[in-house]
Amino acid sequence: MPEIRINHSYRVYLPLAILFVILTVIFPRMGKFNYDYRKGSPWMYETLIAQFDFPILKTDAQIQAEKGALGSSVIPYFRYSEAVVHDRIGIVEKLDLKRCNAFKPEILNAFGRIYESGIISETGTDYLPEGKTLDGNVIFVQKDRRAKKIPSSEVYTVREARDFLLLFLTDADVGCNADSLCRAAGLYDLLEPNLLFDRQTTELVHDESVNYVSPTAGVVNAGQLIVSNGEIITAEIEQLLDSYKAEYEDSLGYNGPTVWLWLGNMLIALGLVTVLYFALYFTNYRIYGQSNTYIYLLVIFLLATVLAIAVEKVDPELLYMTPFTLIALYLVAFFKKRVVLPVYTISLLPLLIFTHNGVELFVMYLIAGVVTIFLAEIYNRGWKQFITAIAVFFILLTVYFAFRLIDGISGFNDYRIILYLFIGSFLSVAGYPLIYLFERLFMLVSNTRLTELTDTNNRLLRDLAHKAPGTFQHSLQVMNLADAAARSIDANVLLVRAGALYHDIGKMMNPQCFIENETLGARYHDGLSPRESAIEIIKHVPDGMALADRFKLPDVVKEFIVTHHGTTCTAYFYNKYINEGGDRNDAEDFFYKGKKPTTKEQIIIMLCDTLEAASRSLKDYSAKAMSDLVERIVKSKMSDGQFEDADISLKELNIVKNVLKSYLQQVYHARIVYPRRMKS
């Protein structure tokens, strides 16, 4: 087996360097409140004194309570009507009061004073929105295009206006009974409301007053004590700490030397890039040699980082709606789980480092991501993706609820966050089709694409079954054999199945050349020399590559065509050639011009292809015969140097051998000979 080595070229380190620079630039440059605290726990740090003035932010519960109180009562809005005033006073001026006509100026003065203050209808129920109560202390009055809030006691109802008129005329000593005068002249009836209720504006002002509750409740001055060392953090202290933290991070910013800020960001970026590098090193170092795959992983990591930082900057609450589990889907579509989990975990680290409630969000999305990785293999097609989304939602909800319980909250008090979690869970379904875009951009092959390729109803496999039925059956047997071997060592099962189905597609170009497709009658190789036969046999590899190019098979599948024989020889015709006195130094035409296998999947196909064909020629199907066959073929491939570039350990190779022996014994187990029925 080859020694594990990494290609230390610019193709490995240049993308990492670019990622490092991008991370350094996009990391936030602001002060960070480096204290962790929780209500009910003691303050474990030094006594904290306010370094600057800051407002005390109301909690969500306080704001909701104020909105509820404001929402239950209404301040009515009135418009001052000059038309009503002019009409009423004009009528008074034209009245004939007979012997009391001399006192008309006093009556006009009384009307003027009453209408200057304003008259509203007798009862507020006429202008209250349904289900609301009247705020009896103040009202809005708009006059001369300006609205002001005034005490409701400064305006009159119709009853109060009549009482004021009677009292005013009585005090003015009009020379007759004031009440009789008002009744006889109809003065009481002339007092009508000149403050007209505006329902639309009332509702608008009411909605604005409810929605725009002040978010602050006082100010803490610089130098004031916030919390002492060892003091238990109560709800009030937690509110002060939350307010101080918000002001510190949002307003104070970074006030030290800029060079230290950049150095800090560089060190964090370097740490993340280093962790990512070694995560790939320990899980699958061969990724470094696959440029498109390697770049894709770095892009996905960068995407998760940008999402965390950008959404945090817009609105931290929206992080609950950001579908970070989609990152897990984008990884599991192309990589094995042993690569996906560490890379996904590292991709969530910026969320932990740079966001509010980073620990809570990190734990939520880490657990939900693990569930996504597990379920994606089962529910990854069609409507079944919604099952994964529902499962992710309940996982997120459970973890969110757990953190609320730790905070001492007896239930969910913010249904908006629950809605965000629900939307974010289903955004993972909406964003899943981007996998096909990534597949095209980075020239990758997703598990979904491999599943489609293994569908025997596709055109290329139908052609193979029609033109070379024996080869098609051989490919199916190789697929089943390779499937069992791949599962035993955690190889890519879907890739192995696709490789098995397509490794011999070149045989359909000349099917009669191969024994499994021969029909009764003359044999294809009769009359051909061993060299000519070998050339015809070997030709199925370039023919297969030509077909693969025509049908646009992925490169990772085409690799099985050129590696399933490697650089071995056509043993039957080569041995015949040598036995007939052929020159060993002139035997190049008997050897395949392919490539030696480099992955464990390619090794499996090479072994299973040879074993499936060789097992058909056995006469003894005992366990020992099968074991000897497997050992002989594996030893032959190793002695030919076919495994020298392959990523497979001796331990894995031994596991594969044992699985192949067991599988072949089950396929070719002895049958019962049924006795003939005696004729009576």
C-alpha cells in the first residue's frame, strides 16, 4: 500500500490562503462583550461598572405587556369644524330675542367660548372601535392643520355646554329667566358638536401607538454599578447586562489600535482555516488532489460563514430562520458522512463566535444538522424531503425550548421565533435544488445523480441489455457482488453500483467478441490469432470511453471503465501466444492501456469483475474452492502491481476478501438433486 502523502502544491494552499484573506476581511470589526452570564447564576467576573451612559432596554415581555395595555384603550381623534361654529353663531346673530335682544352680545360671547373649547358628542361609545375602551384622560384635536393632545376635561359634551351657557347667562344678569330664554329661543338646541370624530385617523394613531412602544425604560449613567463579583444575577440585573452588552457591541465599537483588531481577526481566521485543513486531512486526504471537490468544500464553508455574519448584522433574530441545515445537505449530497460531519461542525463555528446567542444557535443547528445528515439518505427524493424538514423543525423547537427552560421561562413567550424556526426548516427544502447548480458549476456528481445512473431503465443501459444481454447480466452480478463488498468497508456504495453497471459498456460495440454474448454457431475468435483476439478484446475499453463521452457520463464513473482492467493482460490469449512460442518482449498488444485503480471503489470493481467471470468456469463450488479463487485473484492483482496506487489498507482488503468469499459461496451453493418419480 502507498504511503499517505499530500500534494504540497499551490493547488492545495492557494485556495486556503484566499479563504484566509476573505475571512479576515469579512469578520466583524466591533467590540465584543466577553462575558457569559445567565439569570440565577452568580457573576463570576470582576465588579462591573458602566463605562458610559446607556439606555435600559425593555425585555420582550415588558414591551408586549405595554402593547397589550395600549391596545386595550383608545385615544379618540377629532377634527375641529369651523363650518359648524359659523353656522350656529350665524343663527344666534339672526335671532329675535324681543325684550332680551340687548343681551345678544353676552349670548354670542358664551357661544364663542364654548365652541372655542369644543363640543363632543354626549357618549364615547359612538366613536370607539369594536372591543376597545375609551382612554378618558386625553383626546386628540386637529385645528388649523395641527393636532394636539389635550385633556378631555377641557372640552364640553352637549350637556356640559348647555349647563355652561345657562350658568354664564345667569351670571350676566340678562334681565329675565336665563333658562326660559334659552328654551324659548332654542339656544339649547343650537349647541351641537363641533369636534367631529375621525374614525380612520383614530385607528391609525392607535395602531402606531401600539406598534411603536418605546424600547427603553430609563438610563444608566457612566460610573454606576451594574453587578458585583459573586452577586446572583436577578431578572433586573440581567436586563441591565443585556442593555449594556447591546450598547457596547452596537454603539461603542472598537476603540483600540486598528492593528490589534486586524491581528485578532487574522488569528481567528487562521485557526478556522487550520482546523478545516486538518479535518480534511484526517477524513479523506485525497480530496486535496481533487481540485473541484476541494474548492467546493471551501466555498460551502465560506457560504456558512457569510450567512452567519450577514444575517447577524441585519437582524440577529433572523438567524433562527436561516437554514444552516442546508449546509449539511449540500455536503452530504457529494461526500461520505465521515467527511460531512466534521466539515459541517467547523462551518458552524463562525455562528458560535460572532453572533448573539451563539452557543444556543450552535447547539440547535449542530443537533439539527446531525439529524439531517442521517435522514437525508432515507428521505432525499420528492415529497419525502418534507419529512426531513418537519423532523428538523421539531429538533430545533425542542432545543430552543430546552434553552428557554434553562432561562427559567415556563413556556414559549415569543411565537415569532417559533415561526422563524418553522420557515427556516422548510427553506432547506426550497434551497435543495441548488445542489444541481453546484453539481454543474463544480463538475461534481451528487448521490441523486448516481441514483439516476443506476436506474436500468435509462437509455444507455437499455441499449446494453438489448445489444449485449450477457454483458448486461454480468454487470448486474458484478454490481451485487461489489455492493456487498463496498458496504463492508464504508466505501461509496452508490458510486460502486454505478461503476459496476457501466464498466463494460464498450462491449456493446462488438458484443459477439465476448463469450458471455456468444450465440450458437461459429465462435468470433475462430480463425483469429491470439494477438488479433487480444486487440479486439482490449478495444472495449476505448469503445466504452467513447460511449461514455457521447452519453455525458460523469468523469468519476468513466474512471471505472479505464481502471477495471488496469494495466493487466488478456491472460487467455497472452498465455496462448506464449505457449505457441511468442516473444515476451513483443507482447504489448496483449496488455490493457488503462490506469491502475486509485480508490477503494475502483479496487472493488476490478476484483468483482474478475471474480464474477472466473467463478463461471469453476467445476468445484465448495467453500475451499471459492476461498482459493478469491485468494488467487487478489494475489495475482497485487503481484501485477495493480494495487500500488490504491487508497485501501490491508485490513480493508482482508475484509473485502472475506465478504466476497461468503457472497460467492451463497450464490453457488450446492443444489438438491430432485429424485425422479417412479412410473406406476
